[in-house]
Amino acid sequence: MASDVIIACDFSSRREVLEFLDKFGPQKPFLKIGMELFYAEGPEIIQEIKNRGHKIFLDLKLHDIPNTVKKAMSVLSRLDIDMCNVHAAGTAEMMKAAVEGLVRPDGTRPLIIAVTQLTSTSEERMQKELLVCESLEKTVLHYAQNAKNSGLDGVVCSPLESEKVKAYCGADFLTVTPGVRFAESSSDDQVRITTPAKARGFGSDYIVVGRPITAADDPVSAYRRCIEEFLG
Ligand code: C5P
């Protein structure tokens, strides 16, 4: 499985994202497209970016009854995306349905990973509001195991959790990790962060990097630096 840097394209319009991508010339980074852009511009934006030669992680975090998720995944699989995701909280049955829906008529399918617990959910909130009584770590690892048993390819997690997820679910189980910052840069609103080189050391397969690249004075240099530090 190839490791890579995925740029989080957290833009809200086609114009902004295309202006950003034009800076990269012939270079075609792997991109994460989220709800903001997808809901603003519709599925056409995915095909347009794909036609420019980028790989796409479509980050829509599906969570619904199994039948609805299966049908929605079947529609998304037609978009020629490379990676997508669901919430593991939707249950193993929902995750299995998601994988089934994602398989294209030719037998191929995009990678599918699970969100375990959002990094915005603290252990205290998880326990008091959601009444999940275990520790956050145990919950993350258990949800990762559910995802693996349901046929998913990996999870989104903090780089600091990568090692434990790999130890629990196997080295081949992918970890896709946001929360990455250059050693000297601001952490923005991220709390548990690490550098690209350390993320690699912890075993992350893909790092998802947003503002350190998108808000940099020179996004192309920042992207190249990420690649050098992460891939070595
Ligand atoms: O700008 P920054 O590098 O913080 O962007 C990280 C990206 O990863 C954002 O798109 C954010 O929504 C996403 N993400 C995250 N933490 C998660 C899941 C996704 O930061 N647990």
C-alpha cells in the first residue's frame, strides 16, 4: 500500500479549489474533499478534479441505516473516487453494507475507512453525553477492530494512535491521520499533533494535511516539504 500526503482541500467553492490546484502545475497531489465543497458544488466537482488527474478521498462520513448507506455508497462508487469513509458508530452491519454498496460492476472499489471517535469528542463527553462508559482509547481500538472485521481497509485516527491501532488490527490495516504540523508552525485548533516525520515513525500510512499547506505563503513548497519529511 503506497503511503502519501493527502491535502485537506477545505474550500467552499469550485473557484477557490481550482485556483489552489492551479498553483501545483503538473504535480497532482492526493486530495481530501469534504462536506463543505461537496454540498456547495455537487458531485460534478469530484469528477472535474478527478479529470485533472488527482486521487480523491471523499470525506463524507456516512452514518445511517445499513440499506441507506449501501445505496449511497453505490452512488459514490460511480464518482471514481479513491477513498471514502463512514462512522464506525453506525455498527458492523452498516459498515458491511457500505463495503457491499461500494463494489463497482467490474469488481473494483475505492478504499473505505472508518471514523472511530471524532477528535473533537473528549473522553468526558463521550462518557457523559454518549454514555459510552469505556475509555476513549479502548473505544477507538474496539471500533477499529469492528471496522476491520466488517471488511474495511482502515481508520482515521490521530498519528499518536497509529501504533496502537496497528498493534491491535495488524500492520496492513491502514491508518489515515490528520493533526499534522511542521515542527515550528502553529497548532491552530488541533490538540494532539505531530510532525510528518514522526507520523511516519508512528506508522501512519497517509497523513491528511490542511492549513499547513493551504494557508502557507507558498503551498507548493509546503506540500513538497511534507512529502520529503513524511516519505523521507
Ligand atoms: O487544517 P488541518 O491540517 O487541521 O486539517 C485537517 C483536516 O482533517 C480537516 O479537514 C479536518 O476536518 C480533518 N480531520 C481532523 N480530525 C479528524 C478527522 C478529520 O482534523 N479526526
